Amino acid sequence: MLARAGVFSEVDPSILPRRAAAARLGETPCRARSENSRGQRCWQKASGLANLPGAISRLGPSYVKLGQFLATRPDVVGVAVVQQLERLQDRMEPFPRAVAIATIEAAFGESLGRIFVSFGEPVAAASIAQVHRARVEDAEGERDVAVKVLRPGVERLFRRDLGDMYVAARLAERWSGDARA
């Protein structure tokens, strides 16, 4: 996904381990797919770093978290990469309110109206969850609360992503002496 998005187009292959450099040279950079006159798909070359946040977002929430961490490390990835990775900070598209309601009702085993006096639209969305304003009533009266709702399927995606990252780390250790240190 990252290679197809052209993310590695500006990486100097001479600094990569031999096998990784060979894979990078075989990448197909793209920005957008289009169809040529015969209906075949072709890929348009694009500036790689500008595509980095979108490509990472499409990979999943674990990769977004990794990108957010790397956004704090210009000493590791460089200032240009950090500037792109910073775009991953709390700017995710919210999922529908109806999905949040279904998630809450399933977790509590009750209808939303029995849990909250009111439940609003999302006010913030991130890679793992989003936040809604709500109002509850208890023995002391009504009060405003913030309700954080996990994105649908996020646990499954994290398990998958962490498995993929483990494989990538093992390959890096095999290919690079620096990764073994």
C-alpha cells in the first residue's frame, strides 16, 4: 500500500539493505487510478510524502498510531516526514452516530434512552475511538459527560496489524544488522 502510494519514491535505495532496495525499485508509485482508452488501469506517479498520511490511514488504526508516534521523532524520520505524519493527529473521519448508538446499546444491553438523557453527534474522531457529548441523570441530578466509543472492529484490526508488524520486524532483523542491535 505504501509503495503503491509512492511513499518510498524519495528514499535513496543506496541506504537500504539489498533486498529492500530491490523491492523499492520495483514499486509502482501512484496517486490516483485512472482508466486508459482500452479500459486498463494505469497508475500516475505522485509526490510520495504527500500521500503518506492517506496511505497509513488506509492500512489501519495500528499504523496510524505508529505514524503518530513517528511524528514526534524528527531525529528518526526527518522533518519532511514528520510534517506529513502530523496530519494523522486527531483528524480522522467520524463513523456514523447510529453505529455508535448500536455499539453502546450492545455493550450495556439497554436502549440508549435508558442510559442517557441525551446523546449528541461526534465532537472528535481519532484512529481508535470517537467522542460524543451526552447527558446522564443520577441521584444528584443531570450532568454533562463525554462518551468515548471504540471504532467498530478496532480490536480485530489491532490483532491483525500487530501480527503484520511482527512479521515485518522479523524480516527487518533478518535483512539488517542495525535492526538486530
